[in-house]
Amino acid sequence: MTLSFTSLGLSEARISHLESMGYTEPTAIQAEAIPHLLSGRDLIGQAQTGTGKTAAFALPMMEQVDSSNPTVQALILTPTRELAIQVCQAMRGFRISGRPKVLALYGGQSIERQQEQLNRGTQIVVGTPGRVLDLLNRGSLSLKSLGWLVLDEADEMLNMGFIQDVEKILSKAPADRQTAFFSATMAPQIRELATKYLQSPVTVTVQSPKASPKQIQQVSYIVPRGWTKVRALQPILELEDPETAIIFVRTRRTAGDLTRQLQAAGYSVDEYHGDLSQSQRERLMMRFRQQQVKLVVATDIAARGLHVDDLTHVINFDMPDAMESYVHRIGRTGRAGKNGVAISLVTPLEKYKLRQIERHTKQPMTLMKIPTRAEIAARNLERLRSQVRDAITSERLASFLPIVSQLSEEYDLRTVAAAALQMAYDQTVPAWQREHHSSDPELSERGVPLPKKRKGSTSESREVSKAKE
Ligand code: AMP
């Protein structure tokens, strides 16, 4: 059965506007939540980013606020300023003729400017709890006319310790209002909060659009004692050769350090963080999508603003604390029926987490040893072999045949083919890795351990690479 926006109770004008944006059918969360919200019910929506949850609360809200009344009638709380900006922009996109007004309020921006903007009047506010509370306390923001209150990513707000601020805001809002909580997970504290602040809510749960776990191959590497993680990461990157990957780290500081170290080692890598300007952000996202940058280093929080779904790899440089974060991270690869690889770097002390992950995801975790240089070289040659096979069936091949004929008068055909392969190999593999073909003694010092007997890991690594192709 195909669903339509018409059957959900939205206005004709809104529906044709949505159509002009390419929204022809509602997503599952929209189909389920919109009718309830339009009818005035409180709601708990269990849905992740990417499910269309923003429109699920924004559309009914925008149908009902009074654009001729300049007071704040709807408040959406988000855990991060990135999300506040993103939700605000999405909502502006849903408007007809620029109404109602939507304003984003978050820390790090001049509070005076925000006070001025509030003075000019707005119907909808999207903000982070700290700044919203600050503006409430200063008397710059009034919730007297508030009819809607939404908590977006409520579980993240809890994780980030905003719960007290959120409760203060909730208690300042008029009792006669409609409230909705959206959260990817339903932690007991969220349910408690819902019991306290929602009135006989309906609960709507949708599956996230991520791939079935089978399409995500989970691989982990133990960082050898005495090694830094950066040293361990490099041979892994060489072996896997990700087309697009997010490397998750715990802190902003690690993100900066790791990015600099990888850049110095010649990798195509950038850091994504909350302090980038909108245009820097967009530029990075575009370069990432076009694979001009292959690796992006980010914290969990920053990565929320990174809208790139087609990742071939997700790399856990630092393991997340919560299982939910792990699942959320790896869900960013293996989308749209494609295969994805989730790589985790674990210290010997963190090894126990691997069993937990297996139990939680109900999918096997393949434990691999850091690849040796010989294995990386073998992998590169294997990749070359498959590229040659592709080239043999390509149409452009014919244009090179005359050169081959000429050269074959001087040299043996095998020699010609090997020389061509060497040229191709050197184009794709950085100089320092061409150990088998290099006589530079310094190169043999680079830190990859001697090959050890590995339990079936060679065939596993092959499987990983096959999965990518
Ligand atoms: P969200 O989960 O709200 O972040 O939305 C994820 C993405 O899906 C956004 O890029 C939306 O613009 C898009 N989207 C949401 N609803 C629809 C829809 N009904 N049809 C097409 N795209 C949608």
C-alpha cells in the first residue's frame, strides 16, 4: 500500500509544497505520527535520524501555529547546536511563503543578537537546553503562548547531562500544551520523563533505515602493547583502502591530533567539528561525497552533523562507551543494500567489549591481527589483478593495442605486460609502501610486525575486500 500525505490530514497547500521538494510519500514515522499530532495527542516517537522524524513533528506543528501572532508558540529542544541548526533549516524549508518564523538559539552565538531576534517576534524556536534556559531566565524568551514542546534526540540530551535544564524548561512551559519526545532509544529515564511530562501519549516506533546487520561486516584489531593506536591504524587503512570512512574518536582533541598525524603521513583526511562555519562544513561534505577526501575524523556528537550515508567503512578509533553509540556508528555504513565494514581498534584491556558487541548485534565479530607489510602488498597486488580483469573487458582497451604491437617487436609480451602493471601499481600505491620493489633501507624499519601465523585471517581479509567490490 502506498501512503500519501493527503490521507494524513495536512493542508493542500502544504502537500503541494512538499511535492515540489520531492516529498511524494510520507516515511513510516511521518505516516504514524502526523495524524496523532494533528489531533492534539502527546507522542513518544522512537526513531533515529534519517527516518524523516523532523518532518514528522515539524509539519503538524507548522500547520497549527498562528503566523500572525508574533509570540513563541512552539519550542524544539535539541542536544547539540548542529542539530538545532539542521532542524531549523529543515523547518524553514517546509514553510510556505516564509511563514511561520523559525529561529535557532544555541550557545556560542552572541546572546544579545538572539535577544534582538526574539524581540522581533518568532513563532517557532529550536534551541539547545542551556541557551534556551538562559534566555528564559533573562526574560528574553517567554513561553506564555507555548502550545508545542518537542524534545529531539531525547536520549542524547540525557547522555550529555542536559536533563536538569530540560526539566526546568518543561516545568516553565504552560500545562496546556502538546508535547512530543523523539529518541533513538528508550532508556528507562526517558520513559520516566515521559510519564512525568506527557499526557497519555501514543508511542510510535519505527525501524531505522539502516541495512540489515548482515551487510555490515564487523572486524576488530587489537592494538599491540607498546603501540600507539595511530601506528596500528595505518596498516589497517592500507589494507582496507576505504573509499569513504568516518573515523570516530572520543574527544575533539584526539580528532585534531589524529587528523594532523594522518595528514602528515599522506592520507586524504579531514576533521569535522562543530566550530566549522556553514560554508566550511558544506565544502568538506562535498569533498567527502566526491571522494576528494576519503577519511573524516569526528566525535560522535560532531558526526551527527555529517550527512554522508554512503560510507564504505566506519572506523572506531576509540571505542564508544555505550552499545547504542556503537550500533548508531556502524549503522552509517552498509546502507542502501551495499556492503559495509565496521572496524574497531581495541586495546588489550578493551577486548572484553568485543563479546558484548557480538551479543548485542547478534553478528559475529572477526578478530584480526594488524596486517603485515607483506599482507598489505599482497592485498594491493590482488586489487591490481582485479582491476586488470576489469580493464580487459573494457571498451577502451582497443586503443592501446597498437602500442602493444609496437613494443612486442622489441620485447617479450610478458615483459611488456609486467612493465605496464608496475606503472599502474606505482600510480595507486604510495612510494613508501612499495617495499618489495624498493631498496631504501629506511623503509624496512616501518612499524609493522613480522608475519605471525594467523588463524584464517587471510581468507577473512579477502572476504572483507570482496565485500567492498
Ligand atoms: P530526518 O530523519 O528528519 O533527519 O530526515 C532525513 C532525510 O530524509 C532528510 O534529508 C529529509 O529531507 C528527508 N525526508 C524526510 N521525509 C521525507 C519524505 N517524506 N520524502 C522524501 N524525503 C524525506
